[in-house]
Amino acid sequence: MGCSSSRIANTSSDTNKTTPTTAPLATWIWNTTFIQDETEVSRFFSFAQEQDLQRAYLHVNADIPNHYFESFIQQCNASGIVVEALMGNPRWILGDGTPSLQSNLEWVRQYQGNASTDTRFTGLHMDIELWALDDWQSNLETYVPAWKDLVNNITSFGESLGMTVAADLPFWTYTIIDPTTGDKMDAWMLNKLDSVTFMTYRNTVDELIDVAEKPLAAGDLAGKPVWLAVETRACTEPKVSFKGLVTVSNLSTKLHSIRGNCSAHASFSGIAVHDYTGWLELG
């Protein structure tokens, strides 16, 4: 996932409105290769403990032997960190993309089947981002129904393995309408999935809270968990990333403020930081 899924909105200044409260933190781990390095794994768990990390979206990588995943996930479970299998490619909607959806699902099936209970993924986490396709806007009548089919297939697969299914969506998903049914895709996705992480990428507290309002309201209505998200990687779009603006400690303060402001929503479940590498590099 990346900052390309954002849109600019008119928002107010960055102020703290309420007393901070606690809520879980999550992060994306795209560079899965580090789980093969004991030093880097130790560094991850030290950082995770410092930040009170409670959820990790761990990218599927069939080139890494199963035993590294087993060891890492076992340590996560022992540390109270839920691990979801992260996968996604916008070209899956076109029937291609490497690795393919089918190869990812087959890898997950064999992994879950061979792993002991304490080394298994808890869920699947989709990051498909069809709006990154050049012809997304001009092909909504084709892409949106196909997107639904894709999600239906993945949720059915997840259910067959007893796994939860979640997805990353832009905060403006409420603007995406299925031309064939009139469905608003934020509501459709929330009703279909176990939870949604909305990419509420803004680099001030107030601006993030502003763009988070509709996703949280939709989550309240659907009765489903909603995760908000912040960006720490470099981004060409303005007002999106915290990179270069904060340290890890500064970001923690802002995350506490976001939690406090959003805790009135029953759907608010936590904040995901994109991504682990970018977060660590804030210094």
C-alpha cells in the first residue's frame, strides 16, 4: 500500500481536543525478509514492546521457508501480537499480477495446514488497491463488480480455513458506487469483511480526524471494527506523510491524541502505522 490512495480535503489546524486514551496499534510489514535475521527480529520485538504493538500485517513471501514464519509468528503470539497474512495486487482484477492471487492463497493454505496452532496466521489482510490502475475511473462498471467477486472469493477462502478477513481501503471509499447495483462500497465492504483498515493518511491530528469521520460513522452503522492509519513513508502528495515531521516519540503523542478524539465511535479499534520500516526510520 502507498500514499497514492489519498485525496486532499480542507481541514483545520492540528490541536489536541481530548485527554488521550489507549487503543491498539498495528503496522504493515512489507519487507518480510527480515524475519530470517535474528538481530532484526530482536529489534522488531524491542520496538513492538516500546510501542505496545498489538497487530501486524505480515506480507506473504513464498521465497521464505515456512520455519521462519513459524518462529516469527510464534514469538508474536507470545507477545500478544495478532498476525494477519498481507497480500494484494491491483492487477489481480485483470487476472494477472505476480505473484498471482491463486499462488498466494495456495501458499497460505499449505502454511496453515502445516503450522501448529501457535504459529498460524489469524487472518487474511487484503491490500489490492484497484484505484492504482490507470483506467480505474473509466472502467468502474467492470472493475467494481469484479472487485466484489474478488473479495467474495477471498472471504470464502478465509472462512474455509477459519481465518478472519480484512482489507485496506482509502478513506474516500464512500465515494465509490457500484454502477450495477448502487451499492456504496464502504458499506458493502464493512458488511462483508471482519474489519477494515481505512487509509486516513494526513500529517496533522485534526486533518486525520476530519477524513476519518465518514469511515468511523460507516463502521458504527455496520457494527464492524474500523482501524485508522497514518503514513510514515516518503510521499509526493502534500499533507499525507509524517516522514520528516516527527520522531517516533512525537508520533506516539499524536497517535494518543487521535485515539482520544476517536474513542467515542464504537467502531474505532486502533491505528495502523504504514509501515514498520518507515516508522522505525523516524528515529
